[in-house]
Amino acid sequence: MKTLLRHGLAVFLALSTLLIMYSSMGSEKDQKYLRGTNITRASRHKESLSDPVLEGYISISDHKPLKMHCKTCALVTSSGHLLGSKQGNKIDQTECVIRMNDAPTRGYGQDVGNKTSLRVIAHSSIQRILRNRNELLNMSQGTVFIFWGPSNYMRRDGKGLLYNNLQLINKILPRLKVHIITRHKMLQFDDLFKKETGKDRKISNTWLSTGWFTMSIALELCDRINVYGMVPPDFCRAPNHTLVPYHYYEPMGPDECTMYISHERGRKGSHHRFITEKRVFANWARTFNIHFFQPDWKPDSHSGKHMIIKPTF
């Protein structure tokens, strides 16, 4: 309880600072089922000028569902494989660019680009988002934000910590396009994980990663997805795999493969199943228009293995 109160106080103080800073601001295809689940891409008439409705992602301001569609998306991971890649221009030329959590672009634009159309954010990243608000909030008036978190954090009865904080952010910065994932949609993501892996998320002590939510959301709103910085599932098992930081913006942080393997093997407490998720993504790439870059690889549809097309460095 004390930890929760400290967390709430820290967020409140950060939001109070935002209020002082910005108080003067004015307000201003076909139906496609994801491998037999009910997470779908909304139907879209070819001659319609409006974006399709994506159910399950509702606006903090008016509780209306998200309307968005992109022909081509760049899904930019936070992997250290992007360092030195010089993929920034290619990423920025994509119609929609999707990023995760608080991954910055300032100072890394040559490798990761500068454009952000959509940012998918975990509940645990809210304080880092506020600390980096000048870049991630103030300079992101055109960006769509989708926050996800446990249902008790999203309650609308005054007891949902994240929901309350997001409402305050939206009042301070009314032009921000802030959305949350509904409880019903979160249950769909759990069901999707179970159908794709055969494992119950709760029983297996698994926390779905922000990457899982981001890839699934991208399948709903993008016709083509170019993924940057994601390794194939068996990459970390190779004895001579490249060592890179887990986050490109934390060069002294943990090694990516060390993080993946430790979480995959973890049984006590809840862990992300990064490698299991990547197996699912590779399977999806055999059906949907998903392509992997930096490192460049594609699933071998015959053997089920993953082939590196060219070296990363």
C-alpha cells in the first residue's frame, strides 16, 4: 500500500508540473480474422474516405473507439540491433511509424527515425513518459497513444490509478490523442496468446509484453508491417549470436539475449515470454504481410526455421 501511495504521489507531482507548464494551452478490406481469433481488422469499404473503427481502444476524452488505418507501417522495436543501422530515413518515409513505451527518437534519429504515428505504452512506463514529457508528450500532438494495463489500473470509478492519471494528462494537454485498451479487449489478447501457444497466460505466470500488444494492434490497423530490430525466435540460442543492449537507448543496460532467455526460463513470479512471442510472430508472418529488418530475416515456410537474409553488421 505504501508503495502504491508513493507511486501515486510521484505521478501527481509530475502531473502538477505539467499543469503549471501547460495551463494556458487551448483545446483544440475486408474483414480479416487473426488466425481464428476474434481480434480482427475492421472492415473498410474501398471507396470510403473515413478510417475504420478499431473496437477495444477507447479515447480518454470521449470514450469513442479509435479510428485509424495505414497501408504500410514501420514497427520500430527498442532493440540494440538498431544502433548503427542507419535505418532512420527509411523508417520516416513509411506512412505510419509505431513505437513502444518511452523509446526516444532524439539523438537516435539516424538509426530509428524521428516520426511517430502511434505509441503503445505499458502502465509501468507512465512515470518515464512523464519524465520525458518534453519529447514524448509536448512534441507529440499528432501521435496516437494507446496505454495498456491491468483492469484495476483502468477502473473508471475513481480507483483506477492509470485511468485517473491519463484523464488528468488529457485535461492538461487536450490535443493529445490518448486511448486505453478496454478490459474486454485485454481478455481477447489473453485468449489470443492461449490459442497461439497452447499456454494459459495466468497459469504459466506470463505477462504479455508491450511487443505482443503492439504487433497485434499493428495487424489490425496496417496492411503491411515492416518490423525493425526484432530477431527471429532461435537467434539467442546460436552460440555466436550478436550481443546488443536490450534497449538501444540504454547502452549500458542488460544484454538483450540474456533478458530474453532469463524471462523465457523463469517459472517463479510473472515473466515475459519473449521467445515464445517471437515464434508466434514468425508464424503470423507466414500468413500476414509482415517483414523483418535489422536483422533481415524471414520464416522458411517449408522447414519452419528462420533464415537470416544478410548480416546485421
